[in-house]
Amino acid sequence: MVNTCQSCESCEGGHENYCSKIIFTYNSHDRDGTVTYGGYSDMVVVNERFVIRFPDGMPLDRGAPLLCAGITVYNPMKHHGLNEAGKHIGVVGLGGLGHVAVKFAKAFGMRVTVISTSPGKREEAMETLGADAFVVSGDANQMKAAKGTMDGIMNTASASMSMYAYLALLKPQGKMILLGLPEKPLQISAFSLVTGKSVS
Ligand SMILES: [Zn+2]
């Protein structure tokens, strides 16, 4: 975003992305009536509230913003307390969001289990990204062994699926964070939430 109203409840609460007067970086009308063109621009005007200074001591070829994938994963991890060392987090799906989730979770000092439909992702998950464990979601024995062990799950899958099998992996009061946006309605049994588990 390049600007918001800066005075509504969302803006004052640090949730400017929910502001009804938000001006997006791309394809919004700015206050002067011009259209914002995001990365197609030669230059942009951004309110200082939404700019982060590149650290003086960091070489330009050593730092880069993590942009959408970064904030989509980092924000809910922080908001829901899924950033505490020693907690066990599951990451469903190892695409763009999933691999960032693994990297953040390891940087937070968490135990990380990647859950994937694809056995071929094991090497990338464990050896390249440093996950502690890998579970194939279609393997009933592996899913059973992981049951009730996780404080949280970052679910990045966009395919429509039953949530039951994943909710079973959570400890009581565990939280599943949905980052994927399946087109079809979710299937969630109320019984799978009765031990205080939540979906957000
Ligand atoms: Zn606002």
C-alpha cells in the first residue's frame, strides 16, 4: 500500500491493510486522482508510514524485501504466537509460502514438520530448508504418528480438501492458519474443534 486514511480504527490498531480508504501500490486511484502503477512506475510516492529504510550497513546485493510471501507468512505467525522457540509447527504444502514458513519457523527456533502430498518434497524440506520432520499426508501411518503433536499449522494448500486430517495433528488449543484460498467451501467438522482448536 502507498497510503491509508491513518485515522480509522484499523489504521490506529496497526491493521492499515483493512482500511476502507486504502490506496494500493498497484491499480488504485491516489488522492490526487492519478492511478498507481506499482512496479511499472519509474518512481512512486509513498507515505513514510509504509516505507522501510534499507539498513545503511547492508550491501545492496545482500538484502531484499520478502514482499507478499514474506508478510503473508510472517504476520499470522507473529499474531497467533506461532513464533516461539521450542513450539512445534506444521507446514502444509511446500510451494512459495510453505518454504518461507519453514525458513521463518527455523529462524524462530521452532520444531518444523512439513506435511505434503508429494513424497518427492522430502529432500527439499529436510536437507535444503532444514525441516525436522516430513510427513506424507496420504500415508495414514505417518499422519497417525504425528497426531496431536503440533502447536500450530501453517496451511498453504490451495486445493480443496477436508480439514479433518490436519486438525487432528494439532494439540488441544492448537491453531491452524489458512494461507491458501481454495475456491470451494472448507469442510470442517465442529467435533474437530471442541478441544479449543481454532482455524483462522
Ligand atoms: Zn484507515
